[in-house]
Amino acid sequence: MKKFILVTDFTNSKIGNDRGIRLSKDREKRAELLKSEEEKHRFVSAENITIAALKKWFSIESPEIYGQVGHKPFIR
């Protein structure tokens, strides 16, 4: 069964500012390259939502997303 999440409003600070979730160094570098603060917030929010979904639906204890600039993200 596939599950989809559609988030259209990233202004909710709870989505993007979860202090319990830490991005990998690769993903932090990727976020720093984004031009506007809104794009950075959207990127971090999407990462946080993905990590939370991996924890909840796939029972992965500490998922980390990796992927350098120009490469597709992956999970170790």
C-alpha cells in the first residue's frame, strides 16, 4: 500500500523546526546552497517529514538521509 502526504503550507513552525531531527552533513551543505530562507525552510521541512514517516511507517529507528549536491538522496 502506498501512502502519500501533501503539504502545501510550510509556515507551521512545528513541521520545519523539530529540534530532535538532525540532518546529515551532506544534506546540511545542500540546504546552505539554497538562495532564500523560504527555500531552506521548505527543504528542511521536507527532510523532517520524510524522516518522521520513515520512523513511523517503516520502523527505522534513526533514519538519515544522505546525498551530495547533484546526486539523488538515499538512506543508509
